[in-house]
Amino acid sequence: MKPFIHDDFLLQTDAARDLYHSFAKNEPIYDYHCHLPQALILENHAFADLSELWLGGDHYKWRAMRSNGVNERFCTGTASPREKFDAWCATVPHTLRNPLYHWSHLELARTFGITDIINPDTADRIWREANGKLAGRRVHDILAANKVAVICTTDDPADPLDQHEKINRSGIKTRVYPTFRPDKALIVHTPAAFNAWLEKLGGAAGMPVKTFDDFLTALEKRHAAFHAIGGRLSDHGMESCYAEPCTAAEAKAIFDAARVGTAATGADAAKFISHLMLEFGRWDAKRGWTKQLHLGALRNNNTRLLGKLGPDTGFDSIGDFPQARALSRYLDTLDATDELPRTVLYNLNPADNYVLGTMIGNFQDGTVPGKMQFGSGWWFLDQKEAMEWQINALSSLGLLSRFVGMLTDSRSFLSYPRHEYFRRTLCNLLGADMERGEIPNDRALVGGMVKNICFANARDYFRLELDVAYAQ
């Protein structure tokens, strides 16, 4: 009897199996958006046990455990590592048809060669076998085993970059770059948090931040510092795009009010954000960067548990914000002055797939293949069904052949099988098209596209420096 995770997992046709094994399986990984802690990469961290590696920081798993009636003590609380692991193993059987069921089995199979079905009966054997193999592996070993060519972490402009500088000098084959994520520069509606963050920004930029001009100068200095150590991507997480008319004088007045503790109104905050986002876009274009816009998350829904556990602990959901008009105005304003950078758009609401799929076509300008990208299925959409929706929308409305492919968007070093999961889904979709006669049964044509989507398109699009092992 085949194990659940076998060579042809998710591959339902001969064409799909050929595409995956011949063209996708062995491609390196270009992880251009994630939340991995660079400190663990720098120190080549050795994990204490499987619980730390597998469950630490993984709000996807915590969310499933809570749904299964597991007490918070076993998710983010004080339970022992083995107790947390056992609670997860007891939850996994209840995740059937949730992507966590696939991911969890893939993670064990690919990292430890363990193909047991995860449940309370197998928990002890999995714990002993995985921990035995983990004892000889560190972070760099995991990255090498997964052929990870690039990691782009997510970094606040006020964060120090010394760890990235040290990683760059360490000789690790996986290249690790910071991504400029200035979300806290926009929080003029919460002046206490905004002013505390400005102190950190000033420290990182080596200058006091008293005036609006100081603010822009400090941010631009940090943008330049990211560039100096190889960063070439920015990222913004917003409910929706902002494109309200705002003069520099209006932005300055809103900044000054926040500096003395007056919270911006909703209308003023929208103006301020609009003004800053245009500045960020111009800096990205000037330095040849790629901008990422993550749109549509409704965050921190549970205020009681937000206060107890903090953000990024599993209490976010899909929002239903209007996207098209403001996004169009924002992109058009930058394009009008030839300052629109390469851009990747991600939506969290699948209802917006065709909005983004058509929006990117408005601003392709012939300078770069696939300059405007409809990004891969993100967060709640990085599972088989929603990946297929995204692939189908992009195929129908744009050029799938120019797609820059998958990313992990994860805090876990065990998440790299998500690339395999995506690749199998892609090959299964295309293989079915080939066998139905909807696209040519041409291995070179279709297989070449698969190979490019898995790695080469991202390599050529983002233009980050790679180790020689992955450069060609």
C-alpha cells in the first residue's frame, strides 16, 4: 500500500506526473516573501525539539487547534513542548480537507523521511524519530536540503540591518535579503505608537526626527541602507490601497498634529497614507526595486485575545474592502510620471481575483516582461483550490508564462514543502489541460513554462544577487 505522501501525490494524470518529475521537482526555491527570523539564520540555530521547529510561531496550526477545542496553554501558553506536540497530533486528524493536513504530512516526509499518518497513536514514534534526526540538523542544513536560493525577510525601516550584513559575510549559499515594510510609518491615527516608533526610526537613521522633512529624510536614508546591502523589494500590508489627493503641506500638518498627540481622523489618515505611498513608490522606481502590495486582510478581529496574545497569533480574516478604484488611481499616479516600479499585487479576498488580474494589464508598459504581477495565492488562499483560482484567473486575463510563482509567507523553516505543494498543483492543472487537448501535448513548451514559473521567472524579475550554484 502506498504511503499517503508518495511520489505522485496530487498528480492525477500521466502528463501531470511528467511535468512535475521532469520539470518542477528539482528546481531551486526563490522565497521572495516570508517572515523568517534572520537571527536564527545568522546563528545557524539548532532547534531544541520538533515542537519548537514545527509549532513555534505557526498561527495556522494554533488556529486549527483552537477550533478543535484545544486550550490556549497548548498553543501559545506554558504547556511543555511534548504536550504541545501531542495536542497538535490529536488535532491533525480533524484537519482533513484543510491544507494543514497536506502541509503537515509533507513537512514530516520531506524533512525527516517520516510517512506515518499523524495521529495520537503515531505521536510517540514521530516524536522520537524526528527528534533523533533533528539533533544533527541546523537551520542552514534545512535551507540547503530544500535548495533555497533566496530568502527575503520582512523588515521595518527602524530595524537594524546588522544581522543581514553578517549573514551576507557568512558564506551561506542561501542569499538572505531584507524587505522594506514601512507600515508603521502610516499609523498617524495612533499617535502614541507612532511617536514611539519615530524614536526608533531616528535611532536607525542616525538623526533626530522632529519635522515632517526629517521624517521623509530618515525613511529615505533607511531605504538607501536596505539597498546598500542588497535589498530590492518593498512590501505594504493594507486593507485597501489609498489614493486621496494630499499636498505636502497637508501631510506636514497631519504629521505635526500626530507629533503632539492628536490622532488623525479617518479622512486625514487616508490622505497621509496616500502621500507616503507615492513617496515610497518613487523611491522604489528610482532604485529599480519591486513593490509588493498585500491587500484585503481584516486583522486583529478578537480584541480580547489581541490584548492577551498580541498580533499575528491567528485572529485575522479575509476582508471585503473595495479595491479597484483607489488601486487604479494609485498605480496611475505613479505611471503618469514614469515612476511606477515593478509591482506584485496580492489579494486576500478571492472575489478580487479578476479585479487584480485585469488591473495589472492596464500598467504593463513593454519595458519588463510581466512588470505588473498578480501574486500567488496568499494566506487563506495558499491552498490547492485557491491556487487554482489564481492560476486560472491569471491565465485567462494575463500571461501565466511570466508568473513569478510561489512564496512561503511563513515564519517556519519547515514551510518549504509549500513550494512543492504549489508545483504539484500547477502541474496537475496543466497536465489535465494537456490530456483534454486544451493546450498542446508538448513537453518542451509546457514543461519549459513550468520550469520558469518554479524559479527562473523570479530570478530574472527580482534581480537579486545569487550564489553561483543558483545563478543560472
